Amino acid sequence: MADDYAEHLRQHDEILRGLAAMLAVQHEKNQAYDAIIQEQREMNRDVKALLQQQADFNQDVKTTLARVETLLTRMIPQGDNGRDA
């Protein structure tokens, strides 16, 4: 019976060592995942800033186009059906 108990304790100890080893590996993986997530967050912030810059640029282009259209309208006389009167 003492041998059964010792074997039982040995098996439990073996299981606990295996679980502790798996936990250590999982902890390392979790740290790597945390680093990847942080990098992704930083990239997302950079992309958001670039998208805002692009939106600002697009607005500037639209404003410039509207000004050019206004100038062209003022410079090109509009007659009846495109004919001078």
C-alpha cells in the first residue's frame, strides 16, 4: 500500500511538472502576443494619422478644383449655344 501511495504521488508530481512546463511556455507565448498586439496598436495609430492626412489633402484638392472651376467660368464667356453674339 505504501508503494501504491508513493506511485500515486509520483504520478501527481509528474503531472504537476508537466503542467508547470506548459504554463511557462504559455506565459512566454502570451508575452509575445502582448508585444504583437502593442505593435499592431501603434501601426493602427499611424494608419489613422495617415488617413487623416489623406482626407485633409483630398479636401484641399476639392477646394482647389472648385476655385479653378470658378475661375474658368469667369474667364470663358458663355454665349448662346456656344456662339458669340
